[in-house]
Amino acid sequence: MSEAEGPLLPHGGYRKLRSYKVAEAVYDATVVFCRRLLAHDRRLTDQMVQAARSGVRNISEGSGAAATSRKSEMKLTNVARASLSDELLRDYESFLVQNGLRVWPKESREARAMRIRLAQDRASDLPPASGGAVRLTGLMGLSDFVSKAQPEFAGNAMVCAVNQAAYLLRRQLESQGRAFVEKGGFTENLYSARTKARNAKAVAGLSAPSCPACGKPMVCRTAKTGFKNGQPFCGCSIYPKCKGILAISSASPTGQTSRTSRTNTK
């Protein structure tokens, strides 16, 4: 049985998530930011780096945990979100305030421009630089930017990046919740896979009976769609000319058939 057909839930692939890419860039840039502007405060540096690391590592751990637990996946994703938006973001805002620097309002021209730039891995429409200006070249250039930009610009760039990561993780949590409601969790998948395997075994060990409608040999199968998905049945071998059907009682150790439906159209 392949993984797609088995009880394990979809998992892995976290490196393709935009939330992971942004969180990873935030982690790398936080290390650079702290080494440059907070080297005198080792305790705060450790706390900020750990919060950034928690954001990115809990995304990957949650992706792995998704194989057997939607609950664990959602819990770890929320830990990643909280580490970034409830801890790291506040530290960056405090840095700006405590150093007499401006915290850019969310809808300010500067903040909007920064968010647009961070939405791209590498911005391709940048005007020529003049006077040795330091520019953010996209998400992949965040670490380089905070290593050279003025503290106000570096701090606000990190605020914008952390906000983007937290927003993406909130959307990810909503998607995970919908997937759980619509498709169920590991326990339900495990039960479904076990039921299908048991019914397939019953079908394999059953001698095909004669069609009650036309007397032709029947073929035993397992339903793959509809409300009887996974349940065994026998259908007439000359279907659709004859639509005779017999249900199979999978609860019986001998795989007995019972006449639950009989239709014949010629």
C-alpha cells in the first residue's frame, strides 16, 4: 500500500511553504541584527535569537508531526506564530522605542514599500542606487540589509518581516483547521485503511456467485466512491447490460453474500 493510500496524513514539504521561507530569513537576519546592534546585551541577544529559531524550527517539526497528528501540527504551527508575533516582534519594537527611533505605522509609505519589497525573494525592478545608499533587494537580501542599514531602517525592516511571517502562519493554521474538518485525522484514516484492507481480503477469498438477475457469473469488488466507499460487493460480469448487485457481509468470516439490490435492464 502506498503512502497516498495508507493511513498517514500528508506531511513534509515544509521547505516549499512561504511561511517557512520568511521565518528562515527572519532567523538568519535576527542573528546578524543582534551581533551588530545588540552585542552589548548577550541575554537579550540569546532571547531574540531563540525566539526566531523557535519560529522556523516549529514549522518544520509541525510538518513532520502532521503524518500522525493534525493536533500536533496545529499546536507546533501556533508555537511558531506566537514565538514570532508575541515575542520577537515586541523585542524589535522595544529596540526602536528604547533607542529613540521611529516605529513606522503599518500604513505609512515606508512600511508599505518595505512589505512590497519583502514579498519578493529578489526584487527585479529596483532603480539604480545612488550615493552609496543601502537598499533591501528582497527577502533573500534581508540579512545583508540589516548588516548595513541605519538602525531605524534595519529595525523596521525586521518588524515588517516578522509581521509577514506571523500573518502567513495564521493563514496556515486556518488551512490546517479546514483540512482537519473536511478530511479528518490520523485515527479516522487508520480506521478507514483497516476497513478497506479487511474488505479486500474478504473479496479475495470469496467465490463469485451467480447473478440473481440473469444467472451470469458475478465479479467481486470493493466500492471506491460514494457513501459505500470501501465496502465490498459483487456486480454482474456483463454490466452495464445487467445491473445485478449483491452486497458482501464483511463481518462474516466466510464473506457471505446477501441480496440487498437486484436490477436488470436489457
